[in-house]
Amino acid sequence: MRTLLVLAALIAPATALADNDHAAAVAGSYDVKYEEVTSNCQNTGIVLNRGRIQIEKKRANAITVDIERMPVMSGTATKGGRVKATSKIGKTSIQGLDGKFSTAGTVNEDGVLNVVFVAEYYLQGKAYCTQSWNVSGLRKETVPAPKAQADFAAPSTSEAAFAAPWDVDQPMW
């Protein structure tokens, strides 16, 4: 009886972990559109319209979120497809400004991504301005490309032309 209880205690967390692989559930490539919500940046900032977001599972429920032309953000995926990730402060494509980027939102069971993306800019270590976008899109299906199958039964036209050059029924050129 004691062995049975110990065995049950060891199996229960493993089963719970298998059912709660939140990072794998949200992982994928998403084609997205951006809708700017707020910006207090004057004469600077970035313009985002459409793009791709890549979410990858790293370990357990740890993920990385890669938005084109932005630093990779690290974070977690939790119950209900919720994702949250942040980058470290670093250089941006805007001359003289450093940036910190973050995203938070959800991926539903149908592969629909809805997150808020925030860009915080810093000038000489001090907060300068902030932009935010609502981001939505669909998980891009990964369909393997069909493998080309060679058909050795019938020769191609070039093979036929060189197969029997002495045959008068086939044109030479």
C-alpha cells in the first residue's frame, strides 16, 4: 500500500506537467498586423503595419518572442494561452535611443494571437517616450513541402532526343 501511495505521488506531478505544456501550445510563427494605440514620441519612433512574430518554446513554460527587427524577448506562457515577455534595454534602430520592448496577451486554441506590444525608449539612460500597439494575427500553418517523386518510366523530351539519334521518326532538334 505504501509503495502504491509513493508511486501515485510521483506520477501525479508528471501527468500534470504533461497536460500543462503551455509553451508548446503557443509556439509557432504568426502573420500579424499592428494597430498603434498610443505614442508620446514626437518626431521619432517606429512604424509597424504588418509582420511576423515567432514564439519558441525554450524549456518548461519558458518562451522567446521574436518580432522582426526588434530584440528577442524572453518570458513565459501560462494557462489559457497567456504569454508575457520582455527584452533587456539595448540599442535600437533609432539614432541615439536605447529601447526596452515587452509584449503580453493570449494565443487561443484556434491559433489566434492577440497581444499588446510596448516599446519604451531611453535617451542617455532616462525615459524618453513610449509607443504601444495592439497586435493580432493567425498562426502560420507549417505544411511540409511535398517531396518530388522521380518517374523513371517515361524519358523526358531531351532524353528521348538523345536516346536514339539514328531514329528518323524523332526530330534531331
